Amino acid sequence: MYDLKISISSVKYFVFLLLIYLFIYNPPFASLPISIMEILLIIGCVYLSIQKKWLILASDFKGELLIFFIIITYCLAREFFGSSIFFRVNIFFLTQTIFLPYFLVSAYFNIKNHNNLIKDLILVGSVAAFFTLIMILLPSVADFIRYQVLKTDDFTELVSFRSFGLSEGLTFAFGTAQGIIFALALFNAKKNPSYYFLLPLLLLSIIFNARVGLVPVLFSLVYFTVLKLNIKLLLVIALITILFYLVIFQTSLFKDYAQTIEWAFDFFLQSSDFISGQSTADTNTFDTLFGRMAVLPTDINGWIFGSGENIFTSEQNNSDIGYLIQLNYGGITYLILLFSLVFYMLFRMRIINKQYRWLILLFAITILLSNVKGLFIAIIPSFRLIALIYVYLILERKNKQLDAQISNDDLLNHIHG
């Protein structure tokens, strides 16, 4: 009977990890008639209804729900006389930022009894990175996943030199999600050195997909080695960097991916040129982002309330800069509402366990910088990961407070008994 309970518990844990993977990375499987998010939403609604947790959810996250209500109402008013662009998107954004993370964290507490979800997220992120590695080393497997397992389009073929993984948003949000996982692994490596072995794998999954994922990587390296003056960690990272360089550039293992590697490391040259005001090439990413794609509103009404247009899909004067897409759609008002949600979440995180307060700065920098490259405050893997960590830390603190209160009450009852 005891072995049976262990087996059932192991199956539940495996299923939970699978749900976490599907929630964060949302692979666009070609064979599914509906999206994974819709399936998870149905499961989550049933679970929260059976557990009678809807009112508790509303109480625990009333501030976030209020801001979402204002955002969605503004979008409804913005689109009342036009086509629906971000109204439905923000409804789904709400479900993936609050409802589904609440469902998953609640289920996790029932399965693992308040264990450490952060370590399980590192495990899931490492699995995602392993898919990247397999696709790099086995081109036939890469082609099968890319063209048979996942939905494809013309863009998939265009960026096939940098789309290795079982996830959506491989050229943007997958990289930033992996960058956050890298930071979590680096933090946990201080107590468990085995996490160091995951860092090259995670870094590889970023370099071969979306170099914007280097933002949280660079932050975590600077924060934990320079700002914290951790000489031992600095030496370990230096050793890992040297080994990573030797494997990438001094072996034939990745010789077929010269274009991808050149593209990835060109990020550092372009960043240096942008900061110094020099340019060694006719065009680069920063020139494009802050030159041709700098599409601004044409009148005061557009600046304040936007035009209701999605310039990402415009045939002319289009842009993929997140700030400009949001500005042109809903004006400064819409930007203020979106960042009110972000700042409220970051402000609320100040109450969490002291060891994780560095995440506030990590999330802030990642969101602010990555939203330049694309829509970051949206239904994408990296923001779903942030939302899941956020909900977990908030609920974990609440449960610890309840456990402490129960212990105090038991102690008082024992004394007076």
C-alpha cells in the first residue's frame, strides 16, 4: 500500500511538471484543434470550482484584478467603434497572469506540501533547453519537430537558423524565459553546485534562439558576482565561460551553425556600438529599432489615447517595438495602465522572503528592456513564467503565515489547557 501511494504521488508530480511545461512554453502543436492554454483554462476552472477557491483567489489578488478590470474596460472603450485588437488579448492575459498560475500553485501545494517550486521551474526550464540541444545535434529531429509536431508558417522557415525548441515564441519570449531560469539556477548554485552544470545548457538554448534572453543572464551574472563580491562564484563562472567558448568555437560540434553563432554574438558588438555612438556596419538591430521602426503618434489625441491600430501588422509604418505598439494602440494612457500592473506586482513582492527579493530587480530590468524588442507584457512564455513565480511567492508567504498562526494558537491552547 505504501509503494502504491508513492507511485500515485510520483505520477501526480510528473503530470504537474508536464502542466507547468505546457503552461510556460505553450508549444503550438499542429495536431491540437484548440490551443493548450484553452485546455489548461478549462482544467483550471474545473479545479478551482471543485476546490471552491474562486472567492479566495479574488481576495488574494483583488488589487491585480482591479487593474486588469480597468485595462480591459479601457480596451473595450478604445475598440468600441473599431476592430478588436487587445480587448480579447488582455482577457486571455488576465487568465494567464492570475487564474492559471493560481490553479497551478494551488495544485502544487496539494501535491508537494509547500515544497520549493523554484527548483522545479529550473528542472522544467532545463528540459526545454535539452529539447534545444537535441534539435541542434540532430537536424532530422529538428526538422520533424519544426515541420511536423509544431505549426509552421513562412516566418518559421525564415528564422529556422534560430528556432530550436519545443515552445512558442522561440525568437523572442522563449529566450527571456530561459534567461530567467538561468538566473534562478545561478542563485541556487550557491547552495547546490550541481546547478552549475545546467548553466551552459540554458545559455545554449538562449544563444540559438533569442539573444534578448541575455538580458536576465547578464543581470544575474553582474548581481551575484560583482555587486555581491562573490569571488568564488566569479571564478566558477569564468571557468564555465572558457569551457563554453572552447566547445562552441574550438570544436566541430557546432560547425554547421556558424550563421546562428555569428548572429548571437553580434549582439555584443552592436550593443557596444550603440552605447559608444559608433557603428561598424551599415545596419544593425539598434539602428532598425530606433530608426526605421520608431513610429510615433501624429497628434496629441494619438499620444494620449492612441489610434486603436496595431502597428505591428500595419503594411506601412510598422514596428515590433513593444512600447511603440502599445503607445500607438492606446496612447500614454494604455502604457500607464500596463505598467501600473507591473509596478503593483513588483511593489507587492517586497513582502516576500528576503532571499528572493533580488527577483524584483531582475523582473523590472527584464521587463523594461525586453519590452523594447517586442510585446513583453503579454501572453508569452517569459511573462507567464514571471506570473507563476509571482503567484507562488505570494501564496507561499501567506501559507507560512497561516501555519505560524496555527502553531501559535496550538501553543496557546496547550498552555491554557
